Amino acid sequence: MERNNDEIVNLLRSKKLKVTPQRIIITRLLLSGGHYTIDQVLNEVKKVDPSISISTVYNTLNTLVKVGILRSFEAEGKTWYEIRREFHINVICENSRHIMDIADIDLSWIEEELRKKGVKVKDINVIVHGDCP
């Protein structure tokens, strides 16, 4: 879903972040959906801003994760980034090398069980490896 700059600017400001062209470009990319490695993000944003550096991309991604706009997870020896949404399962499709989101399985019981043990859950990352249709 394409977002206009005003929506992205408001999102960044709501998280008390300085609004920069690089943050807008990177946030727009991730808001479009999907799962990206840092190299994939760099390749995509260079199409819009050829001068952007890998350190800018890395720092921006980490900042966006820290403030809760993005989430990251480790799989296949890489760090993957995606827009932060409700708790869901990331399925690593070993037969196709794609990552599929499964959001229609209720994971709230995990949070509830951990809360009973005194854990304040900040995020849940469930990663499943399998063959996909």
C-alpha cells in the first residue's frame, strides 16, 4: 500500500524521530510490505537516492526497530526487517526460499502464559521452517 509523505512524516514524528529524506524513503519501502535484508533495503533505496550509504540504511533500520515501527528477526543467517504489525508467524519456505506471514493463528496465549510468569512481553517472533504450497 503506497503511503504519502505526510503519513510517513506523521508516523516518524509520532515516535519523536527527526524526519529525514532517508528515513522517509526507507519507511516507505518497508510500509509497502514484505521482508527485507539490509542489502535488499540498500538496493531498493539506492534506486531513489543513489548517494545513500549502507551505514545510513543500517542505522535507520535499527532506529525504526527501536521505536517500534519495524521488527527484525534472524533467519537463514540474515537479519530480516518487516513493518511491525500484530503478532504473527513468519514461515521460512525452504522449498521456495520465500518468507510467508501467517497472521490468522491466535498467539495471544503465548503472551498470557508469559505474563503469568512475570514477563512483560515486548514482542513475539515465531519462526517456522517448512515446505510451502
